[in-house]
Amino acid sequence: MSTPTHHRLLVVDDEPDLRTLYELTLLREGYDIETAGCVEDARLLLAEHRFSAVITDMRLPDGTGLDILKQLESEGRPEKAIVITAYGSAENAVSALKAGAYDYLTKPVDLKQFRAVIASALNNEAPPGVQEPIQGAPANATAHTAAPSEKSRSALARLAGNSPCMQQVRVLIDKVSRSMAPVLLWGESGTGKELVARAIHDVSNRASQPFIAVNCGAIPEQLLEAEFFGFRKGAFTGATEEREGFFQAANGGTLFLDEIGDLPLAMQSKLLRAIQERAVRAVGATQEVQVDVRIVSASHKDLQAEVHAGRFRQDLFYRLNVIQITLPALRERLEDLPLLSQRILERIAHESGMTGVPQLSLAAQSALLSHRFPGNVRELENLLHRAVALSTQHILEPEDLGLATPAPSLEKIEVEVAAPIHAPGVSPAEAPLPTDLVAHLDQIERDILVQALEKHRLNRTAAGASLGLSLRQMRYRMARLGVQVSDQGVVLGERFDPDTDTDQA
């Protein structure tokens, strides 16, 4: 019998024989066990005790395992939940994961897998009997392991931006990191899908284990099986030694499958089996090896459309798309652009050994805000790398960025806004002079601010940069002229002097 672990587990199943089997298996691992035969009995035990984990069957006489999951969620309890579902019931498994289960098992339960899943949930060492992966690293250069020294600069810290869409991404990262539920990342190329995958890994209890990133579209089709599952010596011509695959290398950690939509259908079928069985068989081997891997996948393609077109397996799509995180395009969160640019410049300076961090001039910021960024954050990084490499000054200008269309100047906007106030057929030279020059100029400036805010979707940073103003200068002028931003749009209110009215400033 194993050394006691001081973990107390609750097992819920209405079949006495299975309850006894699970109890005996877990007692041998050193766990303290409580059992229940229905939802009501489980609730009574939950009211009396705290548990490290709850293992529950899906079908119970007075409800389902989902009822127990909902109670754990509503009470904010810390117990990890593992759900046992009927064989082939993918819908129940997906429902359980979406309801907050850490992981699931299918009947008939493989006891070796049973012990491995519970050990993973409790963040323990893998139990005896689970075969360790063979030594060595995958040959494909698209896979790599995050070095522990990089932990201080985690991927989560690099997800710069305070826009609502990025705040939602962070909330989802925190939520999904607590379970084994597969995550599908969707977004345009260059939106940072691998960064989000790393962030999910960094904040999970797998952070100290390998993170293996694989570009599915970069591997020749004939090598896919060997790269994913490994191979034995002599399995094929050129196999002069044993080598582990991506699944074995990621054992205990996270496997990130980028551009999953590029996998051919034959490989999709083999991947589905590996995910369902939690086991892989190397090319040339006769036995499968159990693996404990968290799957995070990503694609810029619409996989639902790929399913309808017959290019992607529907069952694999449902297995991968338990939780979907959509990453916004950069043009949809321009308010994050200044902070993103600053973070990237800081990283470039650090990697290049520069003594200071280059800065963007207001004109350069305006040029960036006017750009559509079809390549998203990756394109922004390339632009800034280019600017730092070509510029001989500490301050980066629009010409350093190499953008074709310069941002409109303040003078141009003033002319465009001021021109309509002249009567038809009257030239500017013949227009009557204003009786109150200060009020007249204030009205022109107010019109310019309103136009800039509406053009940049009420984003004060972007609107100010397009006029050559810093955010502080923009806020000052808006306050002085009574220009306010609300959910309904631009609102014109009472003017005041921020220099004298400190409460409102």
C-alpha cells in the first residue's frame, strides 16, 4: 500500500460493486475515501467535509453528476471534479467539462488511467505503473519546451492591453487553466494564439511541466504519425534509433497544436483516438503508452465551415472545441496599441542590449493608428523591429516605420471642418469676421475633437494621436470644451477650465 497522501476524496456512484472497486483502488494509493450512492448523499457529505477531489458518475438515481458540479461551482468550492460517463458519450463529456469538471473518464474505466487522472488532478507524481516516456527530444524543430527561467516573463504578462476584449481573454485564460478541458483558440494570423496557449499553461498547475508547440502545417504528411507518436528503431528506413513523439514529450504538460485545420483527415482520425484513449503507440511498437497531456489547439480557419465542407472530422471538432477563446484582431482594439508598442519596444531593446528604450513620436503613433494591420500584432512587431534597425535616433518617426499613408495633420482637419461655415459663393477672404474670436475658435476646436472621436470610435488615445496630441492633452481639451464620451456617443456638456476646477479635471 502507498504512503498516505492526506488527500480526502469523495466517490459518487450508484453501483455498489463499482464504488467498492474505486474505493479499493484509491485506498491502495494512500487516499482517504468517502463514498455516496446518490446526489443527495453526496451533498450531505460535501456539507460536512472538504475534499481534494470529487469523482462522480454521470447517471445517478436522483440526478446527474452535473448537479454536483453545479453545487461546487455555485458555492465556490476548491474541489477538483472528475466525471465518469458512459462509453462513447462525447456529449456528456463535453457537458461535464463545460460545467467545470477537471477531467472525465469513460466506462469501462481503465484503472491505470483512473489513477493517472486523479494524480494529475491533485498535482501529484504519476502513480506506479504509468510508463515514463522514452528519453530524447522530438526531431521536428517546431516543437520546444518552455524554459523555467522564462517564468518571470510569463506569456500572461506579455498579453498587453486593457481593452474589454483582452480583459475577457484574460478571464477565460484564468478559468480554463483550472481544468483539463481542451481549448480551441480562434483568430486571424498574428493575433497571438501561441502566446495565449502559453499563458494557459503558465497559470495552470502544469506550469513546471513541458509546453510543446507544434505547427501542424509545417510537417510533411508522411512524417506526421512518427512526429506525433514517436517511433522505434528499425520501424522504417532511416529509423536508426528510438525517438519519442510530441505526445510523449508533453507528458504531464501541455501540447499546443497550432493550425490544427491543416491536418489531413487520416491523421485527424489517429489524433482523435490518442485524445480519447489518452494513450499513443509509437510507429513500430506493439503496445500503447499512457500519456497525461492537456490539449490546446488553434486555427485561423473556421473549423465549423471545414466540417461542413468535409475537410475536418466532426467528432474531432467537438472533442477539441470544448472551450473556445476568440482572439480579437488588432484593428478591433486600437486602444491597446500604445501599450503594445511600448512593450514590444522594451523587449526589442532588452534583446538587443540597448541602453535605452526607443520611443514613438506622436506622428509615428498617429501613423500606426491609421494603419489597418492585416498582419495584426505580428505585423506591428515587424514594423517596430524595422524602425529600430533603420533609425539613427532614439525617437522613431513615421518614415522609420515605412508606412505608405501618413496620418492627416491638424491643419488639414481644421481646414476641412472650418470650410463649411462659409456661405455658398463667399470666399474665405470675404467671410465676415467673428465678433467673439475666442468663442469662434473654441467652436472650431470642439468640432475637430468631436469629428476625431467619432472617426476613431470614441477612443480618446487614437483620436488625440491623430491630431498630434497626447492622451493628457486630449483629455484637457475635452474637459475645457465640455466634450464627453458616453455609451451613446459624444455628448456636449458644460465647458469649464480644468486649471481652476480641479474636482472635474
